[in-house]
Amino acid sequence: MCFSAQGFANGRDAECCRMQLNLPGDYIIGGLFQIHIESYWNHSKPEVPLCKRFSDYGYILFQTMRFAIEEINNSSSLLPNVTLGYEIFDDCEISIDVQGAFAFASRPPEHAVEITQFEHRYQPLVTAVIGPETSDAAIITSNILSLFDIPQISFGASSEELSDKKLYPNFMRTIPNDESQIKAIVLLMQEFRWNWISVIGSSTDYGENGKRKVISRAAAVGICVASHGTIPQEASESKQEVINIIEDITTNRVNVVVVFTTVQYAEYLFRVALDMNITGKVWILSEAISVQRILSEIPNIKRIGTVLGIAVMQGKMPGYKEFVLRDITAWNPGINQRVKYSDPQEEKQECPADSFMPTFNQCVPCTSDGVRSLLRHSDWRVEFNVYSAVYAGARGLHQLLQCDSGECKKEGAHPWQLLETLKRVNFSLNGMPIYFDENGNPPTGYDIIYWDWKNEIVSFNVIGSYTSNPGQLQIDGSLIKWNSQEGKVPTSNCSSECQPGQIKITVGFQPCCFICKDCVEGTFQNESECVPCSLNQWSPSKSTVCHNKHLVYLRWNESISVAIALGTGIGLILIVLIGAIFAIHLNTPIVKAAGGKLCFVLLSALAVSCTSVYSFIGEPNVELCFIRKLVFTVSYTTCLACLLVRSFQLVLIFKMASKLPKAYRYWVKYNGQYIFVFIATVTEIAVSFIWIFSKFPVFERNYDISKTEVILMCGPTNLLISLLSISGPISLSLLCFVFAYLGKNLPKNYNEAKYIAFSMALVLFSWIFLFLVIVSSPDSHIPGVEAAVVLLNSYSITVGYFFPKCYIILLKPERNTTAFFQTCIQEYTRNRETKQP
């Protein structure tokens, strides 16, 4: 292939197809395009590289710049009276980029660079430079061109390092930087839940920086890098190193591999991987290689697995294909035979008579069909970056020369002036916004690419996109035909994901390698730990949430509550009826013998005690428990005090009056029975208040009885403390029982011992039963049992003490006479005298 003097053709002969690599003009735009690829890697000697492998990809990019400049020169609105020219170098290797950079900075016609004294009036050969494509080359050329403030707009150099305006003040680009690309790669892995990967880079700044940043960003979001490697540049070291890298991938059972290299390194990697029969993996390719035909046309590449990639977004260039066809025909009329070079060590091979130029694996025919074949897979990605870079330079020059009036100024525009203008350009090119931020980066994002094989031909299908502001990934996974078993999304995880309710216990130093541990009962999974539930909540094992415990208390809609409420109502009715009977027969001997007016105090206290049963039904709280404690214990103490006084009075009258006449007189004179009842009641009120306001709990939530329930109870629930809390009523019950026993031989109509003893026995047995329930079965039935015991206590007095008297009043009126009572007393006196010696 033949080139201009600045093209560094490496001695191509006249048989090669010609291309126009320079064009004169008012302002010259420099271009660095990799039209050929270095044939082999050997940097052990300082020699000029052999660049014989033709790159159809580089050729298309070169033609894109020429196409853009021709459009601009033909435009009547953009640079109307200014002609752009170009000077293009085939930079198959970085050393040629260096030569090209110095050539661009030289002053024509001497083509020498003045380095003694730089001044702002210095006018180099070019006004701006488009390219190069690789970051390594861009870093070197920018260091040279920045010395002369020559603007440089790259279409493919994506290294984040080039965003540093202190180091590279003249550098801009039409491709997003690697930081955006790496974010897209990591989001892609997160989308499919891959967290066990390998990363492969090339021994270039682009590959090393990309690999390092993928590892760093992946680790930041919990993705583990099982292995990583760098493909060396030296041919003697590369194969074994690539073999080692691939063996690490298989050893670590990695299914997802990120490849961050340039095309030559990626090609070598895939060929070695295919030789090693590596299949079924998912390969995520960086933008430099994701849509490279040189890779997709490797024999049997389909076996390698599913290939995804990051690619710059597509653009539109109407008329470009027609331009290339017209250009080749114009520059190469009547070509009959061309030479094909497949390797620098091989013999030249003749191409058919209708061919015009060599490619990597074929001769492209010099016909319209042949050109279309060359362009058939182009989707205008990096090509559009070249196109927009040229237009950005032209727009900047248009503003600098003040061409909006329809005619541009004729005085010279210096590169440093254009550099300042380029920072402010902002326009739309075929629907795509073009401008540069403060770091020289464009606003565009990336397409997500899937290699779709159809009849052994790859289509680079767009399945999603990434926008850098904000950093969002949108992808349609249904468009991917996974090269895996059953066509499902492959997994790439060191450990299977834990089930809900399990936490990860890391094994080794990689956070993605772990075992799963169930959260035990009473705890729930909160991200990476098992957190105990609160006292009012519960959870089964392997739970992700805590459930509120069921509150247990006597509810009004429960059958036992209905029964207790009904029994309480009946008891109150009986008490009212007994009170009415006693009021009607107040002056009868039986009522007087039962206590007279004191019976109404007893019945009133009994009614209050019976009513307190209702406080056992419904959700308890501190206030309700306070009322329950006070009402029940005080009222029931009054009941027992009345019974005790009545038992004591009978014993006092019949057994102690003659022995202690003075005490008896005082008792009768000062109404001792009322005083005792009053003192007992006040004492119990005082004790109740002291108890309530002491440290002893009035209301308790019992969490120990059931895992899923909270039993709401009026305290205390402790057996010993419970005994102390009702020690007053129990003591009175025992005294009643004692005095009832002492009065067992009283006159028949005054002998109530068996009734009181029966009543007190029921009371004591009911409390003993309650305590046994608390000890043996401290469950949700305790509130119901408590209510039943209180109701039983009320019934024991109602039935045991008052029913026999009502029976006599209503059914045996003949016994409710003064004569009958006197007869009983006389008989009792005779019996005592008979027994005395």
C-alpha cells in the first residue's frame, strides 16, 4: 500500500493500492489512524516495527476523517470561505505516533521544530490533531503536542488519566472515559448477580489501568475477583502467561471474565483459550474490542461462550458508504492484481485479479460489491467519534474566525486560540449532542453489545445502554441467547446465595466465599447479621422479619369470658334478692342472728367484690390493675371481716360473756363489730396503696410462657409475692374458720359454724387451686382461672352463708320466731349444765 512521505509506508512497492493521506488547505488537521497493525511483538531491539497486517477497521476510520473534511469543505454554512486540509499518519505503533506528533508540531516549509524559544505566534504544521485511538499513544502524543498548545481530540483513548487537565491540558475526546465504562461493566455484572469474576488486562496503560479500576470498583460493590492477569507484550513470554491466566480461571471455577485489552492482545487471548478448549464462559469486553471483526471472525470463536461488551453509541453519517466507494474507484482505476500479507515471516501470496488491497484474512475486491463487503458490518460507533471530532474542530475554528456573518476572517488562527474555543463548542450533529466538559470529556454514554451468531456470522446487537449522568444501566436480558445449559443465565458465584433468613459466614479472605447460617428463633436477618426481636415480637428460625406476639388476655368474645360474665350477673342478682329479703325481714330473729344491719355491709361489700370480676375481662393495663387490686382486696376483706366479726360475736356471747363480762360490755357499748370491720377495711386500703406504690409490679407482661404470645396479667405473677399480696384476706379466712370451729356447739339457730366453715373452705381451696395452676401450668389460662376464683369466693359466701337463712325465712317461717329461738337457747343452757360436773 502506498502512502505520502509522512505516511511511513515501510517501503511498500508501487503495486499497492493508493490512498490519499494528505490534502492542502488553509488550515491543516492532523490525523493518527492505525491503518495497519504491527505484525508481531518484539521490543527487545530498537528497530522500526513491521506494520504489514492491513486493518479494515483502521482504514474505515481513516476514510471517516476524509469524509468529514470533504463535507465541511463543501458546506456553505460551516467555514464558508475556508478550506480544510489534512495530514494523516498510519500509526501502527507508538514510535510512529511520536514521529507524527513532531511532524505535526514542525513549521513548514522547513519541517523543523523550534525548541529554543516558544512564542504565541508560532504556527506549526497543523491547527489540531484527530487521534490517536489508543490511550498509550494519546498520552505520549499529548505530552508532545501540549508543548505547543496544539488541540488534540481523540476518538478512542478512554483512559481516566487523560482527564487530568494539569497533565494533559490540550487533550479532548469524543469517547467517554474509562471510569464510565468501568461503571457500566460493574452494573452489568450486578444486573445478572455475578460476583465471582476474573479480570484480564494487557500490558499497556489502557489495559493496566482498566484492569486495576475494574478490580477496585468491583470490590467496592461486593464483587470478588477470583483471579486477574496481564498479557505481556513480549512474544516469548505471552503464551505461557496466557495459559497460566486461563488455568487460574478454570481452577477458581469462574464463569465470567472481563477483558480489558487492545485488539491484538484480545485476539491472542481468544486463540489460546480456544486451543485449551475453554467453552461456556461469559466474556465481557471493553469498548476497545467489543465490536472488532478481527475477533468475531476467529475460527470457532462461537465455542468460547456468551460474549457481551461495552461499545460507544452509534451515530449517523449519511453518504459515507458512497464516499468510500467513489474514493477507491477514483484513486485505483484499472487495478488487476494485488499482494496479500498474512504474516511478516510468510511468502507473498497473489490475490485474484479483481482485488485491490490486503486485509487480515482476505483480499477485498476492487468493485462496488467489494467495498460494500468491507463496510458491511460498520455500525458507525468509533467512526462517528472520528466524524464528530473533525466537526468539533471545524466548529471551534468557525467560532474563532467569526464566520457567522457568512465570511470568515482571513488572519491566521493559532492552535492555542483554537484550544480555548474548543472548550466552548456546543452543537448537535445528526441528532447527537457534541460538547466537552471541564475535563474534555463528551456527554455520551455506552451501548451494551451482545454477539449474536446467525449462520456463523456475528451481529453486534444492542441490548441496552449506559448513561453517565446519571450512572444508569438499562438492559433487556431477554435479547440474549445464553450459551449455557438450558439457555439460562449462567451463574458465577463462589458460593450460592443464602436463603432469606440466613446470614453469610465468610470462609477465607474473599467476602464472596461463605457458608450460610440460619437465624435462630427469636432473631431475624437484618442485612449481614441476625438481630434479636424485641420482647413484644417473635420469629421462627430463618426469618427475615419479626412478628408481633399475640396478646393474651380474657377477651369479651371468648366463651369463658361470657360464662364468667353471666355467672357474675347471676351472682349480683342473687345478692340484690338476698338484700331485699333481709330488708323485708330485718326485725326477724333470723336476720338479727345473722348480724342484723351488719348483713347489709356484708352484702354491699360482696356485691362490689363480685362486680370486680368484670375487671378481669378485657385488655388489662396499669390503671385497670390498680382498680382491680384495690376494689377486690378491699371489698373482699370487708366481707371476711364481717363474717369474722359475726363468728366472734357468737362465741363471745355464748362462751366468753360470763368469763369476760367487762370486755363484753365494752364490745356491745361501743359497737365493736363496726369498729373492727372499719379498721380491717382501712388497714387493707392502706396496705393496698403501699403495695401498689412500692416496687412490686401491679401490671406484668409475661414473655416466658409462650414464644409467640405475651400474657397480660395484673401482677404479681410470682407465687410467693402473690401469697403476700393476699395475705390479709387469707388471714381473715383462717380466723373465720377458727372461730367457726369454736362455735360448733352453739344453739341450733345461732350455730352458723358449718356454713361459715364451708364457705371458708371453698375460699381457701379456690386460692390453693389458683396457686397450683400458677406453679404447674403458668400459661394463658391464668387470667380466666383468677376470674373464676374471685367469682367462686363471692358465691361461697352468698351460697354458704346467706342461702340457709333465706331458706328459713322463705320456707321455714316457723323457725323464724322469738319463741323458737328462746327454746333453742334454753335447750343449749340445759345441755351445758348437764355436761358440767
